[in-house]
Amino acid sequence: MTDHITVERRGHVLLVGLNRADKRNAMSVEMFIAIGRAWGELERDDDLRCGVLHAAGDHFTAGLDLAEWAPVFAAGAMPIADDGVDPLGVYGPPVTKPLVCAVQGICFTIGIELMLATDVRVAARGTRFGQIEIKRGIYPVGGATIRMPREAGWANAMRWLLTGDEFSAENAHRVGLVQEVVEPGQQLDTAIEIAEHIAAQAPLGVRATLASSRMALAGQEAEAAARLSPDLAPIMASDDVREGVQSFIERRQARFTGH
């Protein structure tokens, strides 16, 4: 790993933190690769059920360290380690487990794209968002042109993608780019609370829900519909289904194992 990120296991949740606060968490190539490796660990470890992406300091990230990334872009390939997963989920298969993101301060360019690659997002009030590549002579290549129109609506996305203008946490919430806006300093605790709540659910059901939803979102609604019953059948034979039924009968919280 690298000191550009922190990795912490908290029960069934893996916390991954951007850790260049003195540089406003400017995204180095090393940091990007390390995030991918951390998500690779999340993917491989059956005891881990959800990930949380967050950042140390006052800002989520001021964006890419452009001087360092210019030769990477010129080469035409994103740096992903053999034991890693594409943190953006556009240059390789995405993580198959849920991801929650907590942002604060400045969240520019790849910060938005990393956030949009997660499934639930929490923003501190006062967060400043900006997809500003257009002002630097390039355009977003980390998924913003794909995900922002889909999630915020065409005109809302074009309003920000084509101007590079900043927008607020309240505007991000209004159009669905973030799901919670909280007071500064509460964003990580809220994200962890959501992640732990997800991790307490049946892992097989959670992953099946995520996979089905992603298939439908990719325009494969008929295929997703066709998979509903076949993909449920093996889950019905799991220990977790028996535990779910028993916990209902006993009026207690279920204790799922992922088996």
C-alpha cells in the first residue's frame, strides 16, 4: 500500500481514506492504484461486506495531479494493479459489493467520478462540487459523462459538464447525486452508519440486489427480469434465508453469515 491512502477494517466494513490532506488530497497515480487495490481486498474477502470511501482533512479532493497524470492519459490506459479493481468501474469490472462515499470541502473532477462509482453518497453541507475538465482543455474520462446524465438528468448534467461551473451539496442532493447532506464533520459517521446497516443485511441478497439493479441500469431490463427467479433459487437454499425466517418467527434481528 501507500501512505497516500488509509485502509481500516471495521467489522464487516472496509474504510478507505484519501490521505494527502496537505495537498488537498490531490489524486496521485499512486493513490488511484492503491484505492483499486483496497477495493480488490474488499472484493476477495468474504468477511467484508461493504466499503466506505472518505478523505482526511478539510477536502475530499481538489482533483487529479494533472502534471503527473498527463503521460498516463497520453498513453491511453488507466493504471490498475493486477490485484486491484478499477476504482471508477468503467475500465474494468466494478466491485460487486456496495460502496458508500463521504465527501466534504472541495470535491472536483475525479472526486465526483469516484463518488459516482459508489452506490450511496453523503456530503457535508458546504461541499463544493466541480467537474472542471472542460476548463483545462480536456473532458471527463472517469465516468462523469456516463453517470451524471443518467443520475442527474440530461440538462442538469450538461449545465455543469459543459460549463465547469461549481455546484453545491444542496444542488447535488436535489438532483440525486448525493443522498444525504449533513453538517460538516458528520459525513463519515453517517456514511459508516449506512454501510454498517447494509453490512448487517444478508450478503447474498445484497449482492444479488446490486447485480440485478446494475443489469437493468445498463439497459438490460429484459435480461435482468429473466434472471430474477433463477438467481433467487440458490439463495433460497442458503443458511441466511433460514436465519431470516427464524429471526422473523423469533422477532429478533437476523445474524447473517453470507452462506
